[in-house]
Amino acid sequence: MPELPEVETVVRTLTGLVVGKTIERVSVHLGRIIRTPDDVEEFKSLVAGQTIHAIKRRAKFIQFVLDRDVLISHLRMEGRYGLYQAEEPVEKHTHVVFHFTDGTELRYRDVRQFGTMDLFALGTETTAGPMAKLGVEPLDEGFTAAAFSKLLNGRSTKIKPLLLNQECIVGLGNIYVDESLFLAGIHPETPAGKLTKKQVVRLQESIVATLSEAVEQGGSSIKSYVNGQGEMGMFQQSLKVYGRKDEPCVQCGTPIVRFVVGGRGTHICPVCQKQ
């Protein structure tokens, strides 16, 4: 599933491709992708004629800011957007097409069919629907060591599951949690509230550094992720632990170990991340 850096990369790419374009009409070939409103014809009617003024990211959600509404899109496992000329052949598994007045089309393709789209009136998108209970953004200025410490204080939950909880901190998935914990030298099963002040500072800095580098690299092309122009991210070449089971640790040479924490496959160096 695309995580914060991948979604941020898609947002930046799509911003340069479709902001300013006006939607003439919408074709929906798989109705269940559209969740709000629950009537697909109403969705198509509401979106038609509106212009895309901005594209933003909140957590792992893409927000298309229109004249009167905000379209919230979640890519889930394998959702992809691509800009095409209207005469270009439509690929299999293309479920939603936004036809622009200039003859181009923004096509949403999703092999696994898990992606979702919700349309809310402008100004209500953060208080209703999927974005109503989201936690702090790790790349915002407000995500300081002090704020992070307050978030962790008194929690007995293991640190990895807490970092994956989108109601606490958003955008982090399995890849970047493993990488951040390794960089900070923290075992993923450490109770969140038991981290020392120095560990909290290191982890906060590691999360920001890991995500920032991943964004600059265009994300990680784990499985089938590509950005809005079909380009693959390069951060997977910088991974220190994730997906490197039995390979030597880049810091000490000890083989990387894989086990399960909170139902998620987890990679650590047993020497650099002692419990």
C-alpha cells in the first residue's frame, strides 16, 4: 500500500499535470469505488463542470480541491492515476475517468479494486468521512519532539503498532516504521510510554529524516507503486532493514531478522535494536 512519501509524490506529480483543468464529465466503470455520495449518477453530476484548483495530501489521502467540493481519494493497495489523451487506448482495470475540456483524461486504474473516492462539500471534508479522526502529520512543523513525547506518554502499546495507528500519527506504514525504528536504534516491541527522553527525540528525528528522504527519492517502488507519470520511486535502494531478511546490517554486519509485531511483518537488526 502506498505510504506518505508515495502519496506525496503522486500529489506533487498530479499538481503539475491537472491543476487548472476543468472536468467536462466523468465515466465510472466500477460503482463501488465511489462511496460518497452513494449514488454514482449524483457523483458524476456534482463533479461535472468543476475545475481542479489544487491537489493536497492529508495522511494517505489525496484531496482534489474543486470549485464547490473536495474529492478525497485513497489508493489502497494498487490504485494509480495517469493523464492521457482522450484518443489513447484505455487500459484494463481503469475504473474512473475524468474527461477534461481540453481533450485530456485523468484515469484511475486499480487492479485490486480496493481504492475509494468520496466527495464532500468544500470546508466539510475534514470533519466528515475518512479524514475525521486522523492524527498528527509527521512532516508538519507541529510534529516536534515535545509533541511526540506528549503523544506517547503513558501508553503501554508497543511502539510499532502505535506508529501504524493513523489516529495517532498519519502516513506511516510498514516500510517507513521499520526504517525509522532502525535509524533510531529502537526495538519495535518497546512500550511507547517507556521510551526515554533521548529515544523519543531520536525517533522523532528519524521519522522526519526517513520520510523526507523518501519524498525526495519519489517513494519506494515496493510491489507495483508508480507515481502519476508512471515513474518508479527510488527509495527502495536506500532501505536499511525492510525486505532485507538475512542480509548483513549496514551498521554492524549482523543478519537482519524478520518476525511479526502486531500482525505485521517486521525487520530489525537484533544488535542495533536491542529490546
